[in-house]
Amino acid sequence: GVSQSWRLVWEERLGGERHFAADTRLRRPFAHGEVFLEATNLFGASFTEVGGVPQPGRWVTAGVTLELGPW
């Protein structure tokens, strides 16, 4: 019952900056929600977003989503 999804991105900005980023998400659904583990920027690419804001390197999060109601 575990599934995995991938997101692969190649971007080239107008200023000439280029980067490749890979994200993945593992999820395990259950009766009223899911448990997940997500990793973004797996290769630690260094890049800036709009307005010159630097983006974090590798990032890992985990969580639970719950479906509430109807009661």
C-alpha cells in the first residue's frame, strides 16, 4: 500500500541561471487519510527564486493528513 511519486524540474532563467531539481514523496494511505515522507531538492541544487531569494538545499518533511467528517 505504499506509493511513490517523483517531480523532476529543469529550469533556465532569463539571467542565464540553470538548475535541475528532483523531489520525491512516499505515501501510505489508510482509512481516513495518509502518512507521508517528502524530500525536495534531493541533489542540493543551489538556485534563487524570483526576486533573488535563495532556495534551501535538500529538505525532508514528514506528516499525516486526515479527512474529517461527515460525522
